[in-house]
Amino acid sequence: MAPKNDVSLVESWVEAYSDNLYSWALYKTGSKEIAEDLVQETFLAACESLDKFKGKSEPKTWLFGILNNKIADHFRKVYKTQKINDEENKVFFKKFFDESGNWIKEERPQAWENDEHLLDNEDFVKVLQVCLKELPDTWYSAIQLKFFEQKKGEIICQELQISTTNFWQILHRAKLQLRKCLQAKWFKN
């Protein structure tokens, strides 16, 4: 059993940093349930390795380091269970392209007017969030890391533990899916 002062220390960290850790986990995963689980796992890991915390950094920094590792582990696990095979590739692309590789007329991207300031429009951002949440977890993560956090492809590949080819294929698919969703839920209205 941990000494009483260690328990008090961890309790004070839970009180002080839970909201910040949860916000970060929610931002990274897009799921309340997953964010809650990851924050709990972070505090459990902190308790189990409290003897390793030497106070050379701020507790918040140490806890965020643990949380970021938990988030990366979560996406590695998700990715491993969601590998896409060749047959799924064919089915996916049949939604957008005919046998000769040309766009299906109804799926062809349409020009969007007045799109320069769309991210300033709260209603559009809500629709975008809905469309993002409809993506598979790995696709969501790739989009989030590439376009919102502006990380380089090689870093994203390391974080998601995917090949460069697979990364670009995921981005391409995710953009196609987002475009289709936005056209249906925003631009056609």
C-alpha cells in the first residue's frame, strides 16, 4: 500500500489536472468515453510508477507525458484491429469511381463557393465535427494530426504505426469521405 502522503499527492493531482488531461484526451480522440478511460489509465499508471517521479519536471508535464503514451497506445490498438484489405479497397472506391477509374457523376466533387472563411462559421464547424466523427478512428486521427495539429507525415506514421503509403491512402480516403459528407450535410442545403 502507498504511504499516506503519496495518496494525498496523487489525490491533489487528480483534483488539479483531471480537467486539463480530459480536455486533451477528448481533443485527441473525439470520444468522451475513451477520453475518460485514458485519463483514468493515466492516473493509475502514475500511481504505479510514483517512485519514478523525481520532481525534475512539473507533475502536469509528467502526467501529460503518460497520457500522450496512453493515447498513442490506444490508436495503435485501434489501427491493428482496423486494417483494410484489398477487397474493402475495391468496395470503397466503387462508391466514387466507375470501372475505368472516372468519377461517378453524382460523386464528382463540386466547386464550393465562398469557402475561404468556412472555419469562421460556427454552424459549418459543427457539421464538420459531425463528419469527422463519422470517419473510422484511424482516419480521424490522421486528419486531426495532419491538418489540425499540422504534424509532418513521418511523425504521424510513427504515432499511428503505419507505413507512409498507408498514411497517404488513409488521408485520401478520409478526404473523399469528408467531402461527400460535407456536400450532403452542408453544401446542398
